[in-house]
Amino acid sequence: MLHDGSSTGFALACPQQPHISPFLFAEELLCGVLLYWPHCAQPVSVLLCGPSGNGKSHVVCRALQRARGATRRRVLAVTPQLAVSFSRRHADGSTALRRDICRAIRGAVACPDNHRPPDDEEDDAAVVVVLDHMELFLTAANDAAGRAQGGGLARDRSSSTLPRHPVPLAELYDILRGRELFAPDELRQMRLSTVLFVTLFGGALDDVDPFARSKFFDACVSLRTPSEKERIAFFSTHTAYPPMLCRALAARSGGIPYRGLTEIIEHMEEIMQDATLADAEGIPPMSSKEAADGTSCEAAALAALASLRAVQAFATSGSIAAQEYRQSAGYVDVQETRWYDISGLDAVKATLQRLVLRPLKSAATYRRFGARPSTGLLLYGPPGTGKTMLARAMATELNASFIYIDLPQLIQAEVGESERRLREFFDAARERSPSVMFIDELQAAFGARRGPQGSLGSTHDARLVTQLLHLLDKAQEDTEHFTLFVGATNVREMLDTALLRAGRLDTLVEVPPPDAAARRSLVQRAVYGEWGTWFPADAVATQRALVSAFTDGTAGFSGAAVRHALNVFALQFIRFASLTASGSDADFVRQLQELMTHGERRGMSSHAAESLARALTAAAQR
């Protein structure tokens, strides 16, 4: 993003081309100013903003190297100690920043060995003044207050327009837009042709104080987190991993700055040394040829699994990049969910595979024939039937980031605030492409704009629905980034009909309560898995009786209700055992086995039957 330097009377008329990386554009902009800026008395001010660790300082270093190699002009760099300068106050309330910057420039120019050509000591000089970590001084007061409350998105915005640090802002304005730094005679004596101020701001452009954003800078460049193509190039350049693994890592690491990508490589090295990874997941180890060619389904599964583990290890670490990633919009700590983790729903899973996943995996083939797979999906059905787990499983199947839209974060009373936060979620999905964006209880925020009798809904809801429609249309038209939007609702009839039109949420899949086979599968996982030690070795009939009783007693229950009944049963049964068991674990397990059978080898004991009755009653009352 650029704007004219109207405060200086000059303009940087260099619009960024859409196909040029913002990093390359910023590098060329800085290099061009150092080489060709014609107004020696007027400094140039450029803002580079973006997440911490995303390469802002690297861009400055690259621009300096290019400028030094392209001219005989001495290209110098100084980095003032801002904290020290701001801490020194004069009697009139001003700080020592202006004096310290001028002194640093004079010292750099006067240094005889500071990038001076050996055969010509009369070449002029260009100086870059790097103002680092300026988010400490230039962050807008309202955004700072919001971030202090946590949650990644800016919280309640203050109506005050006062800056957080008025004295530093006044000092910077005087340096960048006020009095000249040096008199004309001193400029000629130092042969100083260009002074370029580069402000490095760790955050988004919208987080910069509005006054500073509009008055301080001749150009502003947003260095967003790397795109999927840039992430693939980064992993391919900095590792010897096969292309399949680089693509898998890039697919999972959206929204992470370059510093975080470096940390992911470190975690990946540890995972690659773990020889038990494939065995633990039942995946045969892939050969180097399979990894390089990408022809093996097992190799692809192992690459996706390894990339997920590496990103999870990064996200749970204590590094600054990981902390900022956890605070970003839409982040949720999602564990890996696969199709076999979801009991039953075979027809629903087959439908999703046929209508959504297979077309998306073969999107290039569809585009070749002029067709586009659907990128909007609505899951509807009673509560607790597994809609959220299905969305997570699709993200795992597509090896995509999972972004959860939290309704309490989204719905705000301030005019325009909900729409702004919705845009932030979609921006996050775009940065983390490929991604699956999920919102539950869709009807709570995006219900019909007109009531059943044609009455108008609230203006706030209408604006939010209109904004979502616009963002869905933009996401559908975006061919460079992939986002699958998945909405879930219990009452499809309450949704605005415009949401269900073609190109939006045009794929509707019903998620019914689990049938008998699905309920039996859920119960068997607990009885034969988690509770396996509760039964003696010869109590197979008791296990079968318990499975059958649970399956028959939970007819009409949702999946969540079945799991709740299982949990209540376990708690009740453990309570019975704890009343009579001694302190050792072995005695406790023996007591559990005794209570489970209690002389019954062909059915359930009275204790098990009583616990089951209480569990079914508690689950039915939810």
C-alpha cells in the first residue's frame, strides 16, 4: 500500500504491481530512493509493517547491498537507540531524539572507512536511518487497548483519538516533516545527498496511529506473511526435503512469518529423526523415490502427518513467533481428526468425499474443463451430531489450516466492528491458504434479513449478512488462494436465502443423528478400548451385553448425548468401586472387575445395570 508524500511537496509515484512480491517491491523502492532521490534537503520516510520476524530488517539489508553494488555513492546505515533518546528529556519537555539522530548521521558520514571508495574520496553519501520496533510508540491507542485484553482480534475500540505517546509522535513529526535536519552548508560539507528514514512496525498497517499513518510517511508497504508459493520456495531453498514434504509443510504453515518457518524446520528435523512416526500411525515408511516422485498414497499421508506434527510443535512452543500465531484471528488448537475418528455417518462422509473433497483435490482438472469445485458447504442437522468434527476431518483430509470463527468475538455492538472482524477472519484464511474456515450456529449471526411476514430484521444483522455475501463472492473469485467455507446450523430455515445461492454455500449436506451401527461403534470404542481393563478375561458376554444395552438405550440420541451417557456411566461405576477398594491401583482394578461381573458371566451385574440406568436418564434429560 502506498500514498503520496503530500506533506513534503513531493510524491513517490511508484504503485506496486499485483504480480510483484511486496518484499521485492519494498527492496526496489528503498534501493531506488537511495540511488535517485533528488531532494537532498528533504528526507524520505518509508514505513515497512508486518508481523514480527517476517523479514523487514532483511529487506533493508538487501536494499543496502543492492544500492552499494549499483553506485559509487557511499550508502550508509544508522540505527538510533530510541529508548535511550526518548528517556533523555530537556527542560522544555522535548527528548534527545533529534540531536542523537543528527549526531549518528554525522558520525557515519565522517567515518573514513565507512564504505568509502578507495580511489575517490569525493563521492557523495546516502544514509538510511532505521527506526526499529516502532510498534512501541506508533500503535494506535484503541488497538493497543484491544490487544491487551487478548484474543488476537482488537477488542472494544476506544472513542478517543489521542495517541498513546504524544511526545515521541511530536518529536518524530518534527524530524520527518518539520525543521530541516541540517543547514544547506552542512549538507554540502558532508556531501550528503539522501537521508532515508525506514520505520519498522511489527503489526498491521491498521494498527498504526492514524495521525502517523497519514502524516509521517511518503510510502507504506505491508509485508504480509508469505503465500503458499513463497512458503514452498522457502522450504525448498532452506532444506533438502523432497518436493512432496515441502508442499505439505507449506500447506500447513499459512499465516506464519519467516522466523516461524525457520522454527518449523527445526521441529521437522526432530520429527524426521523419529523412526517410530510411521509405525505409530500404521503407515509404511516411504522410500526416497516415493517421496521425490509423490506417487505413493502412503508417502503423501506420511508427509501430511509429519507436517502437521511440526506445525503443532511450533504452535505449542514458547517462541515469540508462536505466541503471536496463537493470538492471530481464527486460531484454534485443533488436534488431528481423521475420518475413522468419527463413528458412523458413513453416508455423510461418502457424500462429502464425492461432492467436496475429491473435486477440490482435482481442482486443476476441473478448471481445465471450465468447471470450478464448490468452496461453500453447509452442514445442517440436530445439535451434537458431529458437524464440527466433520469440518476438522475435512481440514485434515485436505492438509489445510483450520480457522474457527468464534461468534462472541465476531458479534459486537459498535457500528462496523463486526464487519471489520469478519474481514479479519477472511484475511487470516487467505494468508493461511489452503484453509478450511468453520463457523458453528451460523443462523445466530447470519439469519434471514426479512422475517416471516416480510418484516425487516435489525440493521446490524443485515449489514453483517451483506458483508459475508461479499466476502464469499470474493473468495470464490480468488484463484490464487484456496478457502473452503463450512457453516453449521441446527435450523436451516432461519438462514438468509442469499447465503445458499450458487457460488456461496451451495453444497448442502444433512448430518442426522447416529443410527444403531454408529451408536454401537461409539460404545464399542469405550467398552473394548478405554474400559478394557474393567472386565475379566473371561467376561466377553458381559461386554457384549453392555454394548447391546447401551446401543438399544440410546436410540434417537445424538453423538454428543451418547458420549455423555458413556461418561456418566464411567463416573457412576468408578464411584461404586472407590467406596470399597483399597489404595493400590491393582486393588482398584480388581474391584472394578468384580463389580462389573459380580457373579454374572452372561450378562451385566446389578451395579452395571444401575449405573447404565442413571447414565441413560442423565443423557436423556440434557
